[in-house]
Amino acid sequence: MVVSIDQARVGVKKYVENEIANKATGITKFLIYFILPSIDKSVVDYVNKAKESGMFSDMFNENGHIVVDEAYNRAVFAMEKSGKLLLEKYNLTLDRTDIEKLYQYIKEA
């Protein structure tokens, strides 16, 4: 499946708001909601940097859209090899279900 940067941006923002913020507590929860408006720009910046890198060329089609299935497969592989992702600074743990949820949010955007 191929998605535009805008679809990815909307999906990531919904995922962060609905899934990550719900796992957070206290000041971390506040900070997530505080930075939520900045996520749009961050996603666009990240995608544009990835496009410029030859290392990620297989994650984009000839029109510059994101091949979300390739990104998903890479994320699943990385999570399986590394285990849960602990974001100590924010006291959050992410696992494969988070990848699945993010993938769904992006596909539905």
C-alpha cells in the first residue's frame, strides 16, 4: 500500500494522541499533548530526510509516496530482533502491537 506524506502525518498524529498519550501519565502525558501540534511538521521533516537518503529509497515509489508496507515490514523486523522499545526518558514501552496500531492508523488516514 502506498500513502502520501499527508496520510502518514494524519495517521502518526492520531496514533500518538490515541495510543501513546493514553499510556503516559503525569508530566509525560502533559508533554505529549503539548507537542502534539508539532508532530505534523516533524513527520513531514522526517519523511523528507528519509527520501533524500539512499538507504530508504525502497520505502518510496517513483512519485515520492511512502510504501507503507515496506516501512511496516522493516519496523516489525527491527522490533522482533531488538525486543520491546523502552523510551526511558518518557517512561514508555513500545512493542509490536504499537507497530500494528500505527500501521492501521496510517492505512485508515
